Amino acid sequence: MRETDLGPGMKTLEVLYEGAEVRLLYLAGPHDGTRCVCFSHFVRAGRPKPFALDFLQRYGRSGYFVVPTRNNWFQTPEMGPLVESLRQHAQGHPLLGYGASMGGFAALAFARPLGIRTAVVIAPQVALADRLVGDFERRWRREAAAVGEVAPDARTGMDPELDLLIAYDPLHRGDREHVRLIREAAGPRLRVLRLPGTRHSTLAALAASGVLSPLLRELLAGAGLDQAFREARERYRSASVRAAYTVRRFLAARGPRAGTSVWAQRLQTRYAKALTEHPAPQKPDRARTQAVPRGEVPRAVRQQLRAIQSLVDAGAYAPARVELAGLLPAWADLAPVRRLVRTLGSGPSPGSLPPPQAEEGWPIPRDQASRLRRW
């Protein structure tokens, strides 16, 4: 088999299938029990990259990466021979499907053809065509018109016996409606993890709260979905970063006048402890570009580094680059920052990293403010 090198510090991956529109890559890890089938998510610039590659490398797990050459929702006849190649290579190994957004669609649509028995999908879509899901989905109409409908409806690939965990924001209308359609078609083994206020950035919220990596590790180690789901739910509920992440992002999205409103003040009062424990990262003095001992690094900077590493572990490279930009160039000499720059080097160079900006899906519409206040 041919191999491909993804750059410095990255393992060489085996190319199992390569077509004009999609590739299948394989990572061989020392722990070769359940293998993870990772489907790449939507990217705003460039080509999709192997999803969750850093996570599998870090924990020594084997996995397959289904990587399209563009945002085509895996709508290509090449998926037929790719699925056959993956099934032949797996040779009876249990498979865990994993994907977010566009990748979540694929994890559902190809679960039955691939023989996937357990899947973790984050903010997935059922389909993009209005005739299949209604007129609520307006986010990717241009992409939907371009890719056509080779495998149009993810529900056709769902097995009633599939152990399925879905994480999403119930306040986000588009994601909520897609999950409603999935629940109507899913079997009794569906588990739902709700993350209010995260919008379509649920993947980043799960990674920042420290829930995602333990969940995937437990499932890859052979734990049952019910046990892994209960532990993930309790871990997220007890993570104060969950409240701080959601409240701060919500207020920031509403603009500078949001903090003066009565409901915003109540929200900040209710989650005052979490906001104190997890302060917003402060930009340090740009003059401090020399190496700094760990004891002199502000706590907020250390917390931001951990959050960025969690995003990288989850395969969320785009938001990780955005967060990393906030530490450059002031903390460029820190060893953890240099490692992250090397890891994320396949994107923009450190000096040209984009400035921090809101995640996709923000701001939250005004008509959902009262529902977030009750949460």
C-alpha cells in the first residue's frame, strides 16, 4: 500500500483508497482493538483534513480517516469502492464511527454499509435538500446545489441496532430539527447529550470541558455506550468550564451592550463562581517574548493552552488556530506554544494566524435569550 506523510511530527498514514473526490487513510496504533472511523468535517478554507488524527496518535489507537477533497458531504460514487476497501481491511475489527457536522452526516449515512455498531456524532445533518428535511436548513445551500444527491439521506444508512450518541445544542434551530428527524428514525439505543448555548460549536465546547477525549477512549477500550454516556453527561454537568464557556461566549456574541441588560446580569450572577474559576485569557505584555519559567506564566494562559490542546485532540484544528492566535507573538517562546505551532503548521504560518473571532453560528438570536436564561 502507498503511504502519505502529513508533515513534521505526524505519523505516516497508509493510503487504502484514493479517488478524485475522497481518500481513505489508515493509522496503525499499538492498541488495535476497536478501530475509529473518522469522517472529516466542513472547513471554510482549504481542503478538509483527517479528523481526530492527533487524538488517535496521542492515545495509540488505530483508525481510518475518510477525507474528501472538498466540502461535498461525501456525496460521490467513489464512496462505494471506499466502503468496500475499508471493510476488507478491517477484517472483523469492531468499528466506532465518529464525526461532527458534515462528518456526523457521513457517520450516520455509512454506518450500516461499513458495519459500524457504535457511533458518536456531534451536531450532524440528516440531509441538505429541502424536499427531505424542510426549509429550515439554509446554511449550506450553495454546497448542496453543487454536490447533488448520491447518498442524500443519512437515515437510509442507520441501523435500528446502532448504539448512537448525539451531542448538540437544543437552542440551535437547525441542529435541533436535524436531531428531531434522526430521533424519529433511530432505534432504542439512541443517547442524546444536550449542550445548550453552544450553537454549532458543540465540538469545541465538548473538547474545552474535558468530556470528549475520555468518552472516546472509553468506547475504544470496549466500554458500553450506556456507561460511557452516563459518565460523559455527569462529567459535563460537573465541569464549571461548561458554564463559563457558554455564558462568556453568549455575552460576547451579543456585543458590548449585552452586559448592561437585566437578564445578562442575572446570568453572570448565577454563574459567578464558574466565571471566576475560569477567567477569560488575558493578552500578556507583548514585550515578554523571551522564555518564561512555568511559575511566571499566568494561570489564564495555562488554561488557554489546555483548552487549545483539547481542541487539537478532538480534531478541531480551525478553532484551535483561532485560539492560538491570541497567544502570539507575546508567548511564542513558550515550549507548549511552539509545539502547538508545529502541530497546527499545516494551516497558516504563526505570523499570519487569523485574529480571534466568533465561532460559526454566533450570535444567538434574540428569541432564544429567555430559553438560555432558564438553563
